[in-house]
Amino acid sequence: MQGGEAIFAAPVTVSDVPRHKKECRYMYAASSREALEGARVELEAALRGVDADAEIAIGTELLSVAETVADNRALRAALADSSAAPGSRAAVAESVLAGKVHEITRATVASAAARSWSKDSDLSAALQSLGREAMLQSAKRQDKLDKVEAELFRLGTIIKDSPELELALSDRSRSGQDRAELLTRLITGKVEPVTERLAVQAVVVDQLAPGDAIDQLSALAAATNGRKVAYVASAGELSAAQRTELAEKLSRIFDAPVTLHVEIDPELLGGVVVRVGDERIDGSIAGKLAALRRSLR
């Protein structure tokens, strides 16, 4: 795309669309959403009293606990058994983690266990979310969150553009440790420690394809910075001026700062297609032609 060419080659429409694979998010019922928000508020308050290194350590521990809870059915049931008193569930967490993790990690897990979850798998999913958020907050505190977000996006793109690598990282016949070591060898020393830890953990435990799982982390990093992510498919390269113009337009549409993640798709013929959350804006020539074909049926 040349500098003077319009970004949207067709009239722009915003429509609700089904989630694409890469946008698949864990969905909580109402009681679990309330429980997660309560645990999040407590954790955020506790983290204000520690430094960035401690935040990373706590985040790492929460991710490890989340994996353990997800993999251990008996433990998961004991921590999320709605028939047991909240204090009893918290006591189980305290007993299991005493002397093994940071005090804030122990208190967070115990507090989460005492809350009401719609299903026991929600607890492990929530602990994973809290761990990821703690690590991203540590990057924000160190003014590295923009860098982490960009690194995650680039890494997700690299993986998706390399079928052999994505296949190796998603191969469940290989152990989680083997897949973790593969990604670690590729990125150690090339990205921020927070980027590495989040990406490796996501590749091992997430049910999404590795590139898509890391894309989600990039979107979470943007949200931590108060921004939305716009996934932009463009028929050609966008100039710096066009990127700025598009970001400003989308910020007005969605009433929030927007980060662009741009991929090239020549099949669009011209213009761009933008996805933000569950909404899609089709300003491509291909989209206009498809709409015309539908109208002629």
C-alpha cells in the first residue's frame, strides 16, 4: 500500500462475529467471575508491597500451582469442593503450600480456594490468570510492558509462520518438559525474562495452537497497559502514516488506545480487515466483492 492510498478500500462496517480460534478465551460463569475478581483485587493489593523481582517469583509460583491443581484431580476437588466449608478449603491450600512458596502466593491460593467457583476447573484457570497478570504487572513496573507485548506478538507470528516449529511445540506425544526446552533454547537471551516464562508456560499448558496461545498473552499485555489489540490483515504493507491513521480511527471507534498487530494477506486485493475482540471491520476489496455477490443471489 502506498502512502497516499486509502486504508479502507470499501465502506467500513462493524459487526459481531464468532470468535476465531486465536481469540478463544476461557469463559467463566457469573459466580466464578466474581470469585476471580475478588482474588485479583486481593493479589493486586498484596503486590503493592513487593518489588518487581518478587512479583515475577510470585507469578511464576502461581502458574506452577495452577498446573499442579489442573493435573491433580484429587487436589482440585479438595480446593474447590462446594460442599466443604470455605475455611476448610483454605486450610487445605495452606497445608499443601506451607513453607514451599512466597507468603503472598500461599495467601492468594488459600483465598481463591475459599471462594465459590462454578466448577472446579475454574480455580486452576483463575490461578493461571492471576499468575500471568502478576508477571505482566512486574514488567509494567519496570517500564518493560510495551517491549514484552511486542516480543510476544513477534514470537507468536514467528511460530505461526513456521509450520515445523509449531508442530513440534504442539506435539502432545512429546513431554511438556521437552517442548518447554525447545522453546527455551530458541528464545533465551533474546527476549525479556517475563516474555520467556509466559511463552514457555503457555506452550506447555494451553490447549490452543502455540502461536495463538502466545497471541493471547500479547493481548493480555496490551490490556494490562489499558489498550485493546487490533488484529489487522492488510493487502500490502502499511506505511507509518497509515498505521498512525488506522490506530487513531480505531481508538475513536472503540473508545480506547489501540495497538495494531498487522499481517499481510494479498488475497484481500486492497484495503484491510480488522478484528478487535469479537468485532470485525471489513474495509477490503475482497469483502466488498463478497458482499456484492451475496446481494446478487
